[in-house]
Amino acid sequence: QNLPSMASNNLIIKYQRVTEWLYERRKIPKNWKDNLKTVEAKKEIIVDDLPSIKDVADYIKKNKEKLNSIHAEKIFQMLVESDLGKETNFFGQYTNPQVKNWNQLKKLYSRNNTYLCEGAQIMVQNVAYDIPAMKKQLAAIEKSSQELASKERDHITA
């Protein structure tokens, strides 16, 4: 076969088609974009309500622009491990509104594998745009560094 020599359990998927691939295998629903919009709307609402715990608030501030399912899970775990997470009712549900909100966000990500859709979008964004832009930026920085080193040598010898 013409495939590169790899282990037989590896898949080769074009990164641009990951969401289509997931849909074709029934891992995500047809309306995955609507689900992702719902998650984004919920995230925008709860991100502005910073918890009283400094570590959690700092983590949210630091990752506010790029907050995704992994960050939401970590924030929820941080809240659960704090004193706010110990506030539960008779049925074991969280009574603190911030913990409840982050738990709801975590569940929204899990529902219909929305986290997979978000991860696929992030991967496409990184591979198609962010990495090439960083490569160009690195090349420009290296070029200016070489020019400055050359000017420095010329200046020292002069």
C-alpha cells in the first residue's frame, strides 16, 4: 500500500476536515456549531463573575481570552477543592452560584461532545494560521538579529 510505514492503529485525517470526520462517525451532532455557540454564550456570562478565591480569579484573568474546555474543567476542579465547593445541599448539588455555573459549563462541553468540536477548531486555527504567523515572525526576528549582529561587528571594527 502507498501509505507511509506507520503502526496499523494510526489514522490519517486532514486537519481541515476533522469536524466533518467527527460528524461522519456520529461523534458530534449535525448542529454542533449551535451547541458551541451556546457554550460560548454561557462562558461569556460566567467569566466576568470572578470568584473570591485569588488563585482561581487570577487563573481566569490570565486565560480569559483563550478559555476552553480544558480551562473550564481546571477552574471547576479548583473551585470544588476550595471552600466554595464544600457548599452542597442535601442531594449533593452545589449551592454556591459560581461553582454551579462552572459545573453547568463543564456539562455543556460534555454534552454532545462539544469539547471535541472546540478542540478541532482550535487545532485548525493553530495549524492554518497561528503557527505560520509565528514562523514568519521568528524569521523576521532572526533576520533583524543577524542585521544587528552585523552592524555591531562593523561598528566594533570601525
